[in-house]
Amino acid sequence: MKIIDITRPLSEDILVYPGDSVPAFRQADHGNYLITDLHLSTHTGTHIDAPVHYLKMGDTIDTIPLLHIMGTCRVLEVSSAGTSITADHLKNRLDGVDRLLIKTSFSGTDRFIENYPCLTGDAARLITGCGIKCVGIDSPSIESYECDGTVHRELLSHGCIIIELLDLSTVEEGDYTMVALPLRLTGLDGSPARVVLIDNQGCE
């Protein structure tokens, strides 16, 4: 069994979506121990969006079904798609998929750019039409910088949980077991998360 950590390291230098809070850590030495105060957004780094994030109703991050973010998943590479990932890039590749992670040309990028890869509306509708429970992407957002929220609402309104800013740079296309766990933040819209893949065909 091989475990692959696909979480971006969360530091004060991590790329931040424009308008979001820049994370800040303040560590204090209390003699016998260290303790650190954190200042960050619920959407800092690798994070999970709850339905309430865009729908303003429904599940919050502490009530999303854990089975949606834990279990078998498929990693699909669409690096050749450029910035717009359409239904044509995904169709005929989703048979039997419950959870989907999308590897794009943004993999390995550590600075924000406005034209990052994202899903189009028809791709989002294909995903919800297939009954997929969770979709993740390695770019800053599941939809474009000039978005109106349509892609988020299409996914979240169908119970498809969203994970953004993954690190899929070392992950090959294929099927894995995913474990994605947000903090249990009562009533909130999202949370930073630790996300790992388990490759049962690999070796530790």
C-alpha cells in the first residue's frame, strides 16, 4: 500500500485567491511548550467547499456526508485541455466513478494566475448527471476567475462536494482510494483539509 499526500503545504507563502485572507502564523514560546495562533480563511490552501458556500443553505462543512469525500476515486489527467475543461474532455472516462480528481496543466504551479484551468458548465452538468459525489481539482478554483458561481452551484446543489487547490503533480492517472478530511468547523462554508490517496497497487 502506497500513500500519496496530495495536500499543498500550508504556509504563509501559499498562493492565495485574490480577495482572500493571507494566512498568518504567530508562534509563542511558553517555556515548556510552543503554541501558535493561526489566521486564515476557510478556503486557504487545499480546501473543501460545503454546499452552503454558494447555495447559502444546505450542508455546512461539519455536516457534509463523509462518504462523499472518502472512498474510491479516479484521477483524470486533462493537461492538454488548456484552461477550459469541457464535457468532451471527460465523457467516456467516468464509467463507475464515484469521486473524481482532475489533474490539469496547473499542477506544480505555486503562484496565482487568472487564467487557471477550470470546469465549464457542460462539464459540471456531465459530472452531476453521472451522480459523482465529489470532484477535486489542482487549480485555485473549480470555475473560472470571471465566474458567476454557476459551476459551483451546479455541483453543490447535486450534493457533489468540491475540493480545490490539490497537489496532483506526482500522481498518475488511475483509480485510488481517497481520504479527504476537513476540520469539523460548526456551521461554516468550508475548511482547509488533509487529502491523501491510497494506491493499493503500489508499495509503501
